[in-house]
Amino acid sequence: MTETPVLERLRARYPDAAARPGDPVLHVVIPAESVRQNLQFLRDALQFDQLTFLTAIDRPAESRLEVVYRLFSYQARAAVMVRVMLPRDGARLDTVSDLYRTAEWHERETAEMFGILFVDHPDPRKLLLPDDLEGHPLRKDFTHPNLIRLPEVP
């Protein structure tokens, strides 16, 4: 089976793009300092015009956070997962909410749950949690007095 022209162009720009086992969507890893430029290229040149979701993954064993963007091209009927690696301490990333309007809400949620600062975000207020809650609930080291921890399974 041959790829669509959009996916061929994607592979030309990102030669390391690869699908994961059981997942036909191509995954691309880009540097944090060029996230805006890369996502703008994907939107404008390759017509990935929809940001379906944005989230993060906490990887404490590797001392990093991984931000994941899923983009979709309606014209090409293709999707791509864009991954950005950040340090756990002082994680910052430029906002893309002006490129993809749906990113505004997703960045707020990700900032709140993982502690990533989205630089120049237009509305950085908390979205889900009380203002006085300290910590980031989706980080694996999060603790709270009312949090019930289940014992680890050997």
C-alpha cells in the first residue's frame, strides 16, 4: 500500500517519522524550541488543519514530560502524532493556541494537570481544579491528603 502525498511529504521533512505497533498513525518527535514553527508547517504546508487533542505523559524514570499533539488533515484524511520532550523541572513550551484554537483549552488542562507553562497563552487560569490546590494531579509523584493510594502490585 502506498502512502498519500501528504504522508510522503511528512516523511520527507521528518525522516524518523514512524508508526507504532498497532497504531497506523505516524509519530514525529520535534524539538521543544521549534514547536510553533513545526506545527505551523504541518498546518499550512501539509494541511493538518485540526488539533484533535493535546496532552502530556509523565516519565519520571527519564526525568521528562512528553507533550503529545494529535493533528488531523481533513483534506488528506490523515493524522499525525507530534511528540515534544521536556524536562520535568521548569517545563515550558510556546503556546500554539493562535495556530489551533482548540489548543487553548487543551493547553490550560495540560498546564494544570502536569505543570507545563505554555508561554504567551491568552488565558492561563486554572480550568478544572481549585485555585488553592498545590501540585499537578497527573504527575506520578503527586500526593494529596485526601488521595487514596492503592498498594503497588508486585
